[in-house]
Amino acid sequence: MNRTYEIMFIVRPDVEEADLDKLIEGFQKNVTDGGGEVRSTEKMGRRRLAYTVRKFNDGFYVLLTIVAEGQLITEIERRLRVSEQVIKFITVRIDEEEKRLAKIKHHRETHVKRSALPVAQPVAAPVAAPVAEAPVAAAPETTEAPAVEAPVAVAETPAATETVSA
């Protein structure tokens, strides 16, 4: 069963550009000869490494996205491991992540958000004839401040404050 993988590898910084291209073409040929498909190749350029790897502080980063079977990936990893120019590599299976992202995208496209729906305007109720209302007596205004209750003092009991001596 073919699955999608990303293989990122770092090539020594002292490798010439032409040799780097030959190395990438060799790995691509290994994939296609083994029945796989190279979806994309990205040369990310020379970058500084987070830590020293085989006495190198920087290297050329290359990202291959391929569709292949697990046995072919094992062979590619073996070749990466024995290659003198490659100082580090990692292989990640991404087909499950692609499925998850496609599912989210499909869900967003098929389910319309409530905020995107047009808002229905309320229907105006028929207006009734005005009714004469009886005047309401206003509450008398007072200038006095509202009464505030004084706080209640709590009396201390002598038993609570005495210390017991033995």
C-alpha cells in the first residue's frame, strides 16, 4: 500500500552545488525505480544547525515528498545512512495528516456557518390605535440620604479570650 512520506535530509556544507543536484537526482531515481512517485523536491538552502552534527555547524537542507511503499522507504533510509554527504535525515509519514486536513476542509465547505446565513428581518406588527393612558403619579423626591444601618458589634465572651493554664 502506497503512503505519502516527507524525507528531509541535511547535506554537508562543503558539497558543491552540482554534487548536491546529483545526490538529489540519485535519491529521486531510487524512488522512481522502486515503484514510488516523487511529488516534490525542495532545496531549502544552506542553514545553520541547532547543534554540531559530525563536526559541522551548518548544512544544505533538502525536502523530498514521495509516495511509496514501506519497503522502498526502508531502502531509501539505508542509502541515506550510508551516504558520506548526508549528515542527518528524518522520514515522516504524512498521509494520515493529509487525510485529516482534507476531512476538515470538506467539513468546512459542506457545512455553512450560521454567521454566513442571511438574517431574516422581523415582520412589523400592525399598529393599534393609541390608547389614552391615565397619568401616573410621580414618587415624591426627597433630599434626605437613605438610612444606613449601623454595624452590629460582636461582644467577646470571656471564655474565648482566656488562656487555659494547667
